[in-house]
Amino acid sequence: MPQVHWLMSNDDRVSVDVNEGTNLMDAAQFAGVAGIAGECGGCLSCATCHVYVDQAWLQACPPMGDVENAMLDVVIAPRTVQSRLSCQLIASKALDGVVLRVPQ
Ligand code: FES
């Protein structure tokens, strides 16, 4: 089962084993990660699941779609090259150990 780590702005960490196929917004909510609202339920219309993927894990993430790319232009926290919407990241062996920083 892939393990996912969320880092908070105060450097608290939440680490959880996530079933393969689960999107990482749902996983964050199930784990009680603060700051991942996921208001649209993962249908790419809210951008409240914004995370910063650790640089070392960017290449392991699936390519960004056009809608996700557009939604990242309206996130509240600054967009960076590490920005992704966590509802579009799916737990998999390739992401076992992924580190996601939650915007402040
Ligand atoms: Fe709404 Fe990800 S949960 S865009």
C-alpha cells in the first residue's frame, strides 16, 4: 500500500498508507489533514485541494491535464512549479513515499 506524507506549514507531518487508486484529496480528508478542503469532491471545480509536490516526486506524478492547469491559476496560495491539485493525484506504487506540502 503506497505511503503518502503531508507536511503542514508548521512542519507537522501526517503519514498514511493509502489504498492504490484512491485520489490524494480523498486520502487527505480521510486522514484528517487540515487545509485540504476538497469542496467539489474531486470534480476539478474548486482548487481547494492544492498541494506542493516535493521536487523529488514531480516526475513520478501523472501529467497535468488542461483543466487542472487552468484551475491552478485561481488557487489562493501562490502557484509554483510544484503545484498540483491533489484530487488528480492517484495513490500508486509510483507515488509510494510521495511528500506533499499543504499550502498555508
Ligand atoms: Fe475540487 Fe480538487 S477537490 S479541484
